[in-house]
Amino acid sequence: MLTQSSEQGENLDLTQVPLCFIVGYKQFKPHEKHVNRKHLNDVLIILVSGTLRFTEDGIPVELHAGEYYIQYRQHQQRGELESDACYYYVEFLGRRTDHQKNVLPRRGIYEAGYALPLCEELRNINMGYTQRAMLAYDLFRALSPRRIAQPAIQHTVMELYDYFHQHYTEQLPLEMVARRFNYSTDYLIRFFKNQYGVTPHQYITFLRISHAKQLLEEGEQTMLAIALACGYTDYSSFYRAFTRVTGVTPGDWAKQNEQS
């Protein structure tokens, strides 16, 4: 489980570049409700049309077209009322803060003419990993009510970001990764967790499960094939990891997210 020490504050810290996993588009079916979940990633929701209703830790939330909202990780969302929303979503890992400068508030309104084209561009599957991270950061900056100066890119973090994205389907012992970047294993874990609140192992797991979600949604491969494609050596280890991260089994997730 993630520690809560790095999850204080209601604002997203924009002095660092959030790590981006998936950018997608969701359109609710008639009478559909928000999924019940406790996500291990942060999720940015950008409402395009309709109304999205859910509770978060028991508190009702209602979003309308033109609004954005960040569902921070480890909070419980439940869909108790029907929604008719269409929205873009970005799964990411960022750092929260109580500061008021160089931040993105948890909820606000956005300028559609600038934000929505960025969302659509981010869905380009041919985009490089670092390019996607920086474009996602441009989106966060665009949503902020204040102009945010782009910070100097943290070279080591972005190198690790690229390396993990390029090799997460392989076996990645942390000792091997640490040697490649000339760090001790303990330092690598502390460094990465200090930046984003998760260990490298947790991050790689998130990448694998995010990939698995896409393959499950496509519905063209067997469960074993998906497990192997995501870097697991057998279905049972994939099943345990997927259930731990999402709170549902791979089969149940596939049924809940069948393409219409």
C-alpha cells in the first residue's frame, strides 16, 4: 500500500512533471453510473458534456461540462446516481501540496479551445513517452488559473520514465536498473518515492496494469496472452496484481468496460 505521508494537500504541485500513464475518453451509456473504486493512480477528469455524479469518501461530487476535477489516489469513489457525462481522463502520478503558488487546484473550470485539443493530441498512440509526459504537463499548466512557468526537467526522473516505459513488459530487477543508472538500489527507491510517492516496483506495476486495461478493453486476446504481454510470467501473478491495483478481477473489469 502507498504511504499517506506524501499525499498531503489539495493542490497538485506543478513544480515537478507528473508521470502520465493513460489518456482516454469516456462516454456514459444510458443509466450508467460511475464505477466503484479506490484508484492507485491519480485521475484527472475533464468534463466535455453532461453531468458526472459520484461520491468520494462519502461526500457527493457533481461535475458539469467545462469543469475539471482530480480524483487523488487512495480515495474511495462510488457511483450511486446515474450520469450522462462525456469526458477525457488522464491517469497520472503527481505530488500534492498545501502551497498556493505553482499549483493546480483540485477542481476548477477550463478553457475548452486550448485544453480539449491537448487532450485529443495526448491520445496519439504513436507519441513518445517523454513527449507525452511533457504534453500532459502542458495540459495541467493550461488548466491552472495562474500562468505556471515550466520548471527545468529533472533529467534523472525523465530518463527513468523513458526506461520504465520501454522495458516494463520485461523482467526488471531493481538491482539491474540501479546499476544501469549508477545508483544503489536503496538510493533509487528513495529517490523515486520522494518524487512521486511510489516505489519503482509500484510504478512498473501501474504501467503493466494500465496496458492490461487497454488490452482487456480491446477484447482480442486471452487472459494468459494479456498477462504475458504485460510482463507477467503466468496468469496467477497477473491476476493477483490486477486485483490488488484495481479492486476487481481482470474478467470483471473486462465486463464492466466492454466496448459498445
